[in-house]
Amino acid sequence: MRLRCWFSLFLFVLMAGSGSAQRIAEYKFDVEYIRSMKAGTQQLGVGMSRDLFNFMDNKLRLGFGIRAIAGDYNNISFTTAHPDLRKTDGKVDTLYPGRVQNFAFNFTAHGEYYVRSWFSAGLHLDLIGITTGSKVEAEYHLGPVSKAGGTVTQKNVEAAPTSANAFSMRNQKGTMNNLLYLRFEPKETYSIRVGVGFALTEYSTNKALGPNNQFRFEANRAAYFIGFTLNKFDEI
């Protein structure tokens, strides 16, 4: 549902105007700061991308890239990640690790439409990658279904970042961001991006917990971000 809203807004901006687009850069180098709308989640991302497919006289551009994310999550809680269990509120359990930090590396995809030569709208997706980070101790709190099954709250539960990142419309895993943004280009060689999206990070416990054998827990927070991009051309 959230992604549908993003695509609808993206298509609206795409159809809102027209204008001559700038030539395509050979590579784009990005630095961005991401912060959740509710306090607690901060991320710093660096990456490189390239537009590989272009349509409509270079106005519509699709491409791929790589991206590294360093994340700091303070006073954060993780809830049951399995989508089938999340359908029922009573089956959602919670993991409280306090503060965690991790580092993720992802392959990415993007689509961008230039409304004017200096203004465009885009969508960024993390596709697949890996996450690393230290193990932490957390408290496991039960939902109503787990309590009814006789499970007790557990302390000192060992958890670590889910190592495999994978995009899915229904069941994303690992540490990934999906972002909708606007790009402003004062000059052809650099640009500024601002946008919103969702910052997902996931931790897995060293053993299954509760009557539903849960071991994957996620925090998926709405976030805003600002980024700076340098464009590299074959010739300037």
C-alpha cells in the first residue's frame, strides 16, 4: 500500500511538466543523511549510480548503482517481521535491544523523470545486499497470542543484524531503504536531493521465540532525507 502511494505521487510529478533535460552524466556520486520522523533512527549513506536506460529525449532515466549505509538506532523496538504473523496483531511480539548500530551494502535501482533541466523526481530502491554489525542483548516481550501459549518474557536474548538484504513487495529482509525524492540541479555538475521514504532494519535472534517460532524482528520507520550529488561526465 505504501509503495502504491509512492508510485502514484511519482507518476503525478512525471506528468506535471516537460522541458529539455540535461545530458546524461557518466556516474553520480551521492552522500545522504536519513533520519526517521520519530526520533531514534539515523543513517549516513554513500553511493555511486549510473543511468543506463533513457527515454523521451533523456527525460526519463532508469539505472542501477551501489550504496553503503551506516546506521545508528537509539531506543528502538523491533516487531515481528514475518508477514503472515503481522496480519494478526495478537501474533506480533516485540524485541527491545536499546541501541544498535550496523553497516549495510546494497545494489540499488532508480527511476527519474526530468520535469525541467534543473528539476526532476525520482524513486530509489535497495535491491539486494548484506548487513554486518555487533551482536546485542535484548528483551523479548510477548503479544497476546504468545502470552496465551504460556511463554514468558525473556531477558538477555541474543540478536544480530539479519545478514542478507533482499527487496520484496511483501516481505523485505535486512537493512534497506525505499525513497521518493525531488532533485534540484543549480549546475550540471552537482545537485541536491530531498525526499521521504522508509528506513528498514532487521535483527534476528539466535533461537526461535514464542509459540510461533519467531526469530526475525524489524523496525520499518518513515523517514526524511537530504543528499548531495556530484556528476561525472566524460567531458565537462
